[in-house]
Amino acid sequence: MTRFYFVRHGKTEFNQADILQGARVDSPLLVESIVNAKKTGAYLQDVSFAKAYVSPQKRAQDTAKAVISQLKVRPEIITADELREFDFGDWDGDPIAKHSSDPRLYDFIHDPLHFDGSSFNAESYLDLKKRVTCELEKIFQAHPTDDVLVAAHALVISIGVKSLLGTDFNTIRKEGLVANTSITVLETDDFKDFELKTWNYTKHLE
């Protein structure tokens, strides 16, 4: 059985400033985020991860390194490009308030089934789902009996995990995205049936 441990990156300056932060932009982690990533690693210290698969973006890479620094067995980091965050296209790096009256932003948040960002070169939810679940299947095939760490982003983790559980996009958004430096654990022994063991766990940060 493969057990995926998903950790969202820590809060960044852009997160704090309500700036859209997708696949094309990055901003530094807050000081508290490194502290929280180390708390996450301390909580997971006894897990023997076979590998750590990490988004190429710096906020995820820095989070993963801080988590791994606290583990008793420190896995190799594998950078996985398909785990990058949702691509907001031309909106990436804009303040959310700039688009607050745009119906496309409403659809992005509240009605993903009808979201169409092609006019500003944004990715679709379906494309995000396909690339993330394809990458997770590759990881499963490489580690059919291992625990693996996956450090990525809110939409990558939330859409990836719940899509595998059969949840539609609108329900996923309604139920909420995973929090910064949260832990989500998903198990499978065939990449067909999945069991969600932990969702958006944050008590280790208290």
C-alpha cells in the first residue's frame, strides 16, 4: 500500500497580501512558516519516507526542506514539475481585489465547473486534475508499498486528493482548501480505490 503524506507550503508574503499566487509567481515564506514547517516535520519525524516529491516552486521547496530537517530519516527530494500550482495565466501575481467584480473570479472560487480562464491564459480545473493525478499515479507506481511525502499547493492537494475520491470540483471548493503547512494523508493499494486517513490536519501547529 502507498501512503501519500501531503503538506501544503507555508504562508507566503503574497498569501498574506491576498495576491493571486499560482504557477508563474512566487514570494518568500513568512518567518512563522519555516517554524510551522519544522513543527510539521517534528510531528512526522518517525515516518520513514521513501522519497519526497516536491513542486518546483520555491515556497514548496523551502517548506519541504524545513519539514525534512526534522525527520529521523531524511528522504531524497525529487522535484516534480506537474505538482506546480494552478496557472492563473495573466492574472498571476495580481491582487485578488483587482478582479473582485469579474464574474470569472466568482466562477473560479464558487463555480469551478463553469470556470473558463482561457481569455487570460489560465489553466482549467480539468487540466489541473489531469496533470496532478497523472503525477500521483507515477509516484504510486514507483512506490507501491511506501510512504511518500508530497509538498505542494492548496489547489494541487485539494483538487488532486478529492478528485481521486470522486468529489466534483464545485463540492471541493465548497468544502474548502487545505491550510498552510497542513497534513493530509491518502492511502491506496491499486490507485483505483482510495482511503482518506487525514484531511487538512493542523493541530500540530498549535
